[in-house]
Amino acid sequence: MKVFTIGFTKKSAQQFFDTLRKSGAKRVVDVRLNNVSQLAGFAKRDDLAFFLKEVCGMGYVHLPDLAPTKEMLDEYKKCKGDWKTYESRFIDLLRKRRIGESIPKEAIAEGCLLCSEDKPHHCHRRLLAPNRRLDGITCFPLQPASPPAFPASGCGHAGVAAHAMSICGKPGRRPGRG
């Protein structure tokens, strides 16, 4: 069984949907904790479901049991937590949720796991397929043919550092960097 993975950040809508369309996946399996954020742009839940159907002829399903907890995600992303610790905690969470039993194989089969991270290296979607304990899963990370160019500087939002400090108690830490 093939399972693809993709992140929507650092991609234009054209790159994102072209990549999905060419993959052969039948549906997008949204594994994000928050799939309605205004920051998600074209990947907001209702918009994404519409675009997938109209542009790619694909289905959409949100499976929040495949997402980390808010506390776990905040500790890793906003407080600059350690990847190994996050990985271990997330795998333990999957075991506790018994996702191998609670999520039907058909919900994921020939699907594409979606999260926000551009690349799978430090994203929970990379940890999902091997830990479902399903026979025959082959996972393929998708990347567009030519990634967009971005300026080297960050986004410059003044409130980001203050928000991170309120959550983590660590000055100078910026969420989403890691």
C-alpha cells in the first residue's frame, strides 16, 4: 500500500496541487492539529477540501487522532524542544491512542498525509506510517519539481517573540523555527 506525505508551506498553490495531482493519491489525509488557521491560506480545511475536489479530483479527510497534542507541539515548536524527545513522545501517544486499531486502513490507503511542515525530516507525518504497524506500507514524501524562492529574512512579526515567551518563558525564541 502506498502512502504519500506532503507539507503545504513554502509552496505556491499551483506547486502544491500539481504535486498532489501527479502523485496518483486518491485523497488527502489531514493530520494537522489545527486545520482552520488563517495562516494556512489555501490549505484551510474547507477551502482545501473544495480545491482538492475541483482541481485534483481527490477526496479529503481530517484525522486529528494522527496529530500531536497542543502541549506536545508547543513544547517542540515554540519552546525549541528536542526532536528525539518529541519523536519518542509522539510515538508513545500513537500507541496510547491505538491508532493501528482505531483508524481503518482504508482511510489512509492510497492517501497523502498532510501537515504544514515543508519537509518531512522533523515532522510527525514522517512518523505515522511506520508506527501504524500495518503490513505493506510504503511511504513516499512528495516535493514539487521547482520550489519557490523566498527571502532569507524571517517574516518579521513583532508579536511572535512575545507570544513565544508567554508560552515558553524563554526570551528570543521564535515559534515555528526548528
